[in-house]
Amino acid sequence: MEQVKEKASSCWLVDRNNISALFSDNALHINAILFPETASPVLDNLKKEFSAFSPTTAEKGKSLLFSLDSDGRRAGSFTLRHDEDVIEVSASEMTGLLYGWFELMKRLQLKDFSCGTYLSDSPAITIRMLNHWDNMDGTIERGYAGRSLFFTENRFIGDHEKTGRYARLLASAGINALTINNVNVHQVETRLITQEYRQALIELCDLFRGWGIQLFLSVNYASPIELGDLTTADPLDAQVKAWWRHCFDALYRDIPDFGGVVVKADSEHRPGPFTYHRTHADGANMLGEALAPHGGLVFWRCFVYNCQQDWRDRQTDRARAAYEHFAPLDGQFRENVILQIKNGPMDFQVREPVSPLLGAMPATNQVLELQITQEYTGQQIDLFWLVPQWKTILAFDTRLSSGPSTIEDLVCGRANAMPHAGVTAVVNTGDDRFWTGHVLAQANLYGYGRLLWNPAIEAGVLAREWSQLTFGTDAEVTRTVSEMLLSSGQVYEDYTAPLGVGWMVNPHHHYGPNIDGYEYDVWGTYHYADRNGLGVDRTLESGTGYVALYAPENCQLYNDLQRCPDELLLFFHFLRYDHRLKNGKSVIQHIYDTHFSGVEAVEGFIQRWQKLATLIPSDIHRNVAERLEKQKKNASEWRDRINTYFYRKSGIDDNKGRKIYK
Amino acid sequence: MEQVKEKASSCWLVDRNNISALFSDNALHINAILFPETASPVLDNLKKEFSAFSPTTAEKGKSLLFSLDSDGRRAGSFTLRHDEDVIEVSASEMTGLLYGWFELMKRLQLKDFSCGTYLSDSPAITIRMLNHWDNMDGTIERGYAGRSLFFTENRFIGDHEKTGRYARLLASAGINALTINNVNVHQVETRLITQEYRQALIELCDLFRGWGIQLFLSVNYASPIELGDLTTADPLDAQVKAWWRHCFDALYRDIPDFGGVVVKADSEHRPGPFTYHRTHADGANMLGEALAPHGGLVFWRCFVYNCQQDWRDRQTDRARAAYEHFAPLDGQFRENVILQIKNGPMDFQVREPVSPLLGAMPATNQVLELQITQEYTGQQIDLFWLVPQWKTILAFDTRLSSGPSTIEDLVCGRANAMPHAGVTAVVNTGDDRFWTGHVLAQANLYGYGRLLWNPAIEAGVLAREWSQLTFGTDAEVTRTVSEMLLSSGQVYEDYTAPLGVGWMVNPHHHYGPNIDGYEYDVWGTYHYADRNGLGVDRTLESGTGYVALYAPENCQLYNDLQRCPDELLLFFHFLRYDHRLKNGKSVIQHIYDTHFSGVEAVEGFIQRWQKLATLIPSDIHRNVAERLEKQKKNASEWRDRINTYFYRKSGIDDNKGRKIYK
């Protein structure tokens, strides 16, 4: 019991103190560990892995060999070999050794490593990034797992022990890039690029460098003004260009391998090039030019839309915004500028189609932006395992070329000839003792990293893998946890917003139901429910024409009421309550049915989890059990408000006669 | 122009520096001012009124004589006499002289004071109180006129000059009692009754005493615990009783004429006797007993309801709460305890029936609580003159006895034989240079005071009087201002919530439309709109039975759909959209019509006000003009949201074909 607890508190990754035991458990007697004779911070960390390790004195012991070869494989690739006398991790550079070591640990935990094993592996996606939305006062925007790991009271915390454990955890999930501060760069955070915070930043980069992770900063586009030097931030102004060049020259003098910057510009009241009547290409390229001499990158977010829309305006469609702002600029961005595009055209809703901008700019670097932190998906109170959603996104075929054209192809760099591609995501961690608030939300972070390494891995395999690494290999535990994870997204979708409609949440904090919460507001987020039906008409004939932003086949699919996938129907169409879905149910009956069944499913979670009480460490069991009770309360509120709201509008009774409050 | 400006900034009341001019303007040559030979802080202030006064040296000058007689009239009563040689203000005590002097100034301003005038006047209502909802950090709960006049940064400001002008202003409106702190008594404010703030409180009492105004404090019922002395606040606990007695003994030792306390207990998460399974009589009487030796009063608020109601619960009716909590306790309260009862059963909505608790406890002291600060009535951005609403309340006949039984009878002390009666109100002032943010909102404060002095005064007379005192006697100004004031309440009601339904506002701050903002919440505030109709069924037969709390005649009136006044229909009945009102219009057409006409009326205000540009000091004109523009924007938003919401629900077109967004 104690051992399981220890493992679980540090998640899926074996604590360094338990590595001896891991080899013993697998009856592997290691009597020598050999490293390449090279100086490297990664190697230093690898050596430290064995600081609590006692080599065997047995005659029949094996050597554990870390070796570098000159195969010139992709960064991070490794080979793992288990022979009679030797276990060898080999790679052509240091991070390969690191990932090979994590793979070895994983296989030992899963009892899936025997003599004769020989495997080669390499990451499918090059940029495997996380974005922290941490503020320097210690709060985290959309954070549900405590306070910032990096900042408090407008300074760096500097807890290298804890941050080191965190970096190791991320490295074990294959993460290789990280921003440490919120994309909404407030006053104090604007100064993160200045000398004022340089020493702390150097130390943090040193720390993460040892785990193969490059750091980036989110920067304020108006820095030249806000830091008090200039009166403009016009990207074509010579002084502005010189200001940024000078700024980055100084930064890279101190940290030569610094990653670069992430920018949220002209979005939700953030400053940007529009102020100066310049394009986003002008804005991003100016930063790219200043970073180019140092090999730095610009991640330029495409979350640009009119956040002062009039709800009366039925012509403007927020879903069109990113495409319309950026697609015309294809080919105009520098080679070290990467557009960062949210998975959907709106904003991390439970269900959205894939953004039409993804893949629509063949001459532009793109990364897909996901959200691991559960802003609209339960806030780490309600269970929502995001891997199935992400797999749906990766599998989407944009049909924008005759060559490889899925989102997976795009993020793996197969869809075009651009130098950079990958995925980034808003992370779900904080200083919570389990890192993620809800223990099972760890599976989102783990699943994210694993999926970026290998998008082909099945969701079910991943769910079982995380459960076994975290809770051990008890079959009932594995079955329960993995089945809960796998169904959790559908369950949440069932009891919240139906058929892709979105936005029926409480304004500001985004937890819990508020059906009209965003209906008459400025955010471009409407469901248009009336006494006849609901949904947003985005068709060619009678709607906003948004469907036309997709390739013809997808356009036709979504435009056609009969072919459009049920789960996205209300995203693309206004439907009458008595419209029949593909399963023959009316829209209103689907709403009632899914809301009743969603709550029942949560009750099922509670019962199933209860049965694991003796099989899971008590603090973890309680952590999840408490959240499941809150989830049930939330789910019941969703059920009743949604059902009442639509009953009052439609006047149509539930055909099963269940309780709907009038 | 400059003179008008000066007068307006200091409101309806002539600045002390202009008193010489006031007599000159009226061709009254005063060559001597005579006061009684008595020591009195009120007299000191009266003498100071003439500090900038230059007596005439003309032969035919008059004496201005302040004299005390021994008629033993009601406190505040005065006689005003204008003879050939003398102008005399006489009274049987000091505040009478004060009010007589203000009456004299008013008549001089209105050019309504000639030789031969002889008048006697006395206040109809004894308790003429104001409640400040000021917090010690300087904020004002529901305040729309700047920051607190009394507090900043958890201390008293101590600006005796400004506070003195404010006290003079209130005295000129006849106010004689005042609480200085919020009924929600937070942590720091709990300490206001302790020695820590005693010196500042003494000084403030000294200041207000000179204007005939007695001070009160809002106190925290849990003070014995929160101030750290006891572990209980149980009103029957001997230690608790002793604690309060000791507390008040010390307070009255320093301020022997202190007024007493106001208490919000067991309301919206405030502590109270319910914690100890005691009644509100137990709670209030314990405080009353401790105050009795000093002649202090307890104002005990009746705003007690379940603020954690489940919206699914159709049986619980918040409107019943105050009555049900308090009516059974009639006769159990001490003679120095006064129940403070909001005018309506809900919470200061634009339109509510009169609270059934008012007049329903013949053996209990009661005061009516009004709200001058415009929480739900436009927040001193939108114009809403409250006097007509208050007159409607005062005129309401409870029919609870065969004797005098209107609310006016109640607050004037004619309805029963209890020692105390009166009115209190949440005030609308702050440190704003015009005191009330919106200059025209001064008319609410003035109107409140005048109505308490004389409830019989016509609203139109009051509107003209305030306008003339503030802006001078120009006929166009008087007509425009008074007509705007008189129609403003109906206009606001027209473009906001229809037919008495209430609560269709943005949660928390309560400005602007949010039709479902309180519909699925915990506050007991629902309109139940569905595709067929809207409104709360409070009838005997099918509703919550709330109507039964009224005397039989009123119960029958409200219960009968055909007789219930239109403006309260949706408060008492759920009505179909096609239900015909008394004027033959359907409910839905009434909603559309009033919302279009409400906005048009605001546009009319703007045009009319514009015409006064050269007749009103420019800063004041701009103050109002800016607010009218904001009001128009707000009114338009109300119109469109309400119309769209109910069109979407009802599907019924406007019969005049005006623009309703779909």
C-alpha cells in the first residue's frame, strides 16, 4: 500500500528513490552503469537518477549501458536493447538517452521488458510544447490545481527541488518546450524579458535544459512602450525594430539556447499591430527578424476575433474570424514564425469542428493549440479525459491537398514543406500535491505527451497504460480507471451542451450551466434558442457561410443537414426541436435523454470508484471520490436547468415521463 | 450664471455665503438678528449661518428674531411670522428654530414670503432616518455617488468642513437620524462600537448634534464572538447580555444622547439568533434591554429570507418570508425595539406590492424602509425620481383595522398606539461634488425628506419646488425638470421589467438587462417565463397563497385576475402572452409597446434637456446630458433584449411591425 501511494503521488513516473526496487522487482541485477564520457546537463540528470541506486554484487549481474552513436536520427530517438549481459539505451544525442531511460522505466513498471527485447522509437511530432498561463502574483489563469509552480508575489519562487521534479515529470511525457507565463502578459510580467528577472530566468533555463526542455516567454506586444522606452510599438518603425533586437540580443547573450516567444496580439483587448494599421505578418515578422540571428522562434497566436460583437448582429460569425484574419497572409510569415492555432474556431468548447485555418496555409508554419487545463471541460472537478477528443482532431482530414492532409499529417510536418510543425497546449498543472488537482486529470497531461510522441496509439491503450503506471497492475483497478477515463468525455458532453452548440456556461469562470449566460453578450457566442428550435445556421444558403471556409468535401458534408455529423449539428444548423437525428430521435428528446443518462453515468462512476476503496491509496481515493460527488451535483444542475430551459421553450414533454421541473 | 452654478453645486440649499444676497434679493433689510439666550449646539450653528451676513444700516430695516416659547409642540415644529418690523421664527425647542430657518430660506428663494405671512408647521413623521451603507474602506455598498463621506482606509476621514455641509444639507431636508455604516457589518466595522474608534465617533456625533441629527451604528450581531471575548452570541446567555450591556454602558458614558443600533441579523449570511435556536424577538429584545437604561433604540431589519432557495422548488415563495418570520412575534418585542420593514416583500424592485408585514403587527413598533440609492432603479445613471413610487406606498390602505390603516397612518403613528413609528431609507449620497452623482438624483433625497415632513404634498409640487430651489425660477427650466422627474419612474419601468415581474437584471451589480439572470439562481427570484406566458402565481387557488397574507379586501383584489392592478399582474399571476390587459392590449403587445415607448421617452428627455443648455450651469448640464446618453444606451439594450427574449419565447410578432431582433 505504502509503495503504491508513493508512486501515485509522483504520478506515473517512478520516484528516483525507488529505481533500485524497480530493477529488483523485475529480477534484473545491475552491477554496473556506464555513461558516455561527455559533458552534458542531461547526462548529469541521468546520472542523478541512480543516486539512490545500489548496484548488485551478484555474479550474474548485467551492465546498464547508456551510449551515443552517430546515426543522426531525429532528436529524441532512441534504441533499447536487452541482451543476456547488457541493457543498452542508445541514441545519437542526449535527449534520446533520456527518453530511452523513461521508456525503460515504464516497461519495467508494466513488467513488459524481457531478455531479447530490441526496440527503436522516435517522436512523431517535433514541437511538443506546453503553455503555462501563470501570472507572477502566483495565480494561474484558468488554473484548477493550486498556484503557480514558478511565481509568487511578483517574483520567481526558485524552489529548484520541486521544479526539478516537475521538469522530470514533463520530460518523462516527452515535453520539449515550455512557456512559463500567461499569454495575457500583465504589467509585472511584461518585465520578464528585462534584466530585472534575468538571473532567475537563467537558473530556470539551466534546470529545464537538463531535462531536454527549452523555455519560452510570453511577451507583451506593447513592451517597447510599456517598458517606458518608446512611444510606439509599430512593427515597421525602425526604433521599435531596434528595441526588440537589442532586447533579444541581451537575452541570448545570457541564455544562448533560449527558445523564443509566444505572442497574443490584437486579441481580447491585448495590444498588437492593428493599432498601427499593420498586418499580423508585419507584427510577427518584426519579432522573427529580431530573433533570427539567435535561432529563436515566434509562436504567434491566431485567437483573434471581435470581442465587442453586438448580439443583434446575425451576419458576423466569430467562427470565421481566425481564418479571415490569417489565411490571406499565407506565405508572408518569416521561416522562424509559427502560427499557433486553437483546435476549434471558437474557444476550447466541449465539441467544435476543427478550425478551418489548420492546414489552410501551406506556406506558413503552424502548430495546433490544445487545452489540457479543463476550462470548459469540468475544471478538474468533473472528470474529462481529453485524449479521445484530441484523437478526433488529429484524425480530421482537411482535404486541402491531394497529399497527406489530416491534422496529424500537419502537426507531424508531413502536410507541407515548412520547417516547423507541432502541438502546444495550455497545461493543467500547479503546486497541488498531485500536480493536477484531480488525480485522474494527470492522465490528460500524460496522454498529451504520449499522443504527441505517437499519435497512432489507441486511446484505450493509453488509458490502461496511465492507470497501470499510476495505480499498479491490479486488473479491476485498470479496468475501472481506464473505462472511466474513456467514457468521461462523452458523459460530460451528455449532461452539458448538446449537439455541438456550446457556450451554455456561467460567464467569466465557465463552470456550471447558464443557458443564456453568453446569449446576449459581446463575445460572438450565441445559440439562438427560441420556441421552435436552436442552433447556429452556418450554411451557405441561409447562414453565415462559415462552412465555405472548409475544403469542398468538408463544406458539403457540414452544409448538408442529412450528412452533417449529429454531434456537430447545432454548430452548423438551426434545428427545430422535432427534427429527427440519425438515430430517429427528435432533437428535444435527445437533449432530455442525454441529460438524464449523463447524470446516471456519473452515479455509475461513483459506484465503480467506491469499489476501488481498498485497492487505491486512501488519500488518492478520497481526492477522486470527493470530486465525483461535486461532479454529480454539477451534472444534476446541468440536467435540470437544460431540461427546464428547453421544456419551457419547446413545450414538448419527455416521452419517458421523467422529472422535468416546469 | 455664476450664482446659479454656486447654488446648484450646493443643491437646493442656499450656501451660507449667499444668505445676505438672499435677503437683499427679497428686498428685506435686516438690521438685527436676535437669538434666545440659551447654550445649544443647534443655536451655535444657527448663529454661524450669519457669519457672512452684513446687517443693513438702513433706517427701515427689520429684526430677524429666533425665539423659544413654551407651547410644548411636537419636536421640530415651528412658527414663521412676517410683520412690518420683524421676521420671527419661533419654536418650543431648538430643532424647531432650525427647521423654521430652513423654511424661511426656502420661501425667500421661491419669492414666496411677504409681509403678513404667518404659518405654523410640524413634521408628520417622528423618525426621519437615513441609512448609510458605507464601509470603512471607503466603498459604499450600492453607492453610485463616489466614495464614503465618513470613512477611508479603515479610519474616519474627519473632514468636519465637508461633513458639516452635508449635515446642514440633511437637516434642511428634515432628517433627524442617521446610521453611518453598512448594515452588512464587516470585520473592521464590527469594531466601530469599541473604544478604538470612540474619539472619532464622539466628534461626529458632536457635529451632527448641532443639526438636530442623532447618530446610530449598524452592529454585528456576532460582536461578542468576533470582538474576541465570548464563544457565543446566544441572546439568552447571561454573558452575552452582560457583554452588550457593558458595551453600551461604555458607549453612552461617552455619548449620552447616542441613537442606538440597526441590525441585519439572519439575513444573507449575516449572523443572528437563529444560530442559537432563538427567535428574532429574543435577539432584538436582548439588545433592547441593554440599550433601555440609556434611552437607545434597536432598529431590527426584517429582510430575512432563504437565500439558498432551490429554483426547482415552486412551493417556497420568498415574498412570504418576512411576514412568516415576524408576524407571529407581534407583541413580543420590547418598547424600544422597532422593526424595520422594506416597502415591498422582495427587495426594492421597480414595482412591488406593499409588504403585507407593514401594519400587520399592531403591538409592535414599525418603520418603513425605502431605498433612495438607485440599486434597481437606474443607479444614478438612469433618471428615476422615486417620490411617486413612495406616494403610492404611503397611500396603500392595508385595511388591517377599521381605524386609520394606510401606510401613511402607520408611519405617522396614527395606526396604532405604539411609541415609535417612522421611515428610514438607504441614502444615495457620497463624496461626489454634487453629493448624488446624477445631479437630478438630489431630488430623490430632497423629496424623501419633504415627504416625511408632509406626506400630503403633491409630487408635482415637490418636483417644481426642488427644481426652483436648485435651478432658479425660470419657467422653462422648471417645467422641463419637473416633467422629466415626474415621468421618469414610469419611463424606467416601461423599458425594464414589465407588469411587476422584477428581477430581470444582471446579477450582483443589478444594472442592465439579464432576463434569466436570476431565473435559475438561489435567491427566490423567478419569473417562470415559458413559451406560453410568464409571471408568478401567488394566488390562493393555484399559486403560493401569498395573497392570503393581506387583509381580505386586498387579498381578493390581488387574487382576482380581473381586478388585480395591471402594474402588478405578473407579480401575482402567471399570464399567457395573449392575456388581455384592462386596456385591451395583450401582455406581449404591452411588453413590446412599453419597451419601444420607453426608449422614445428617453430620447425625448435628451431633446428637452438639450434645450436647457443655456439656462443651466454648464457643468450641471453636462453631468445630466452625459447620463442621459448612457441611459439611452441602457434603455435600448433593455428594449432589444426584452423584446427578443419574449419574441423567441412567444413567437408573436409586434402588431406595429417594429424592429425586433430574432
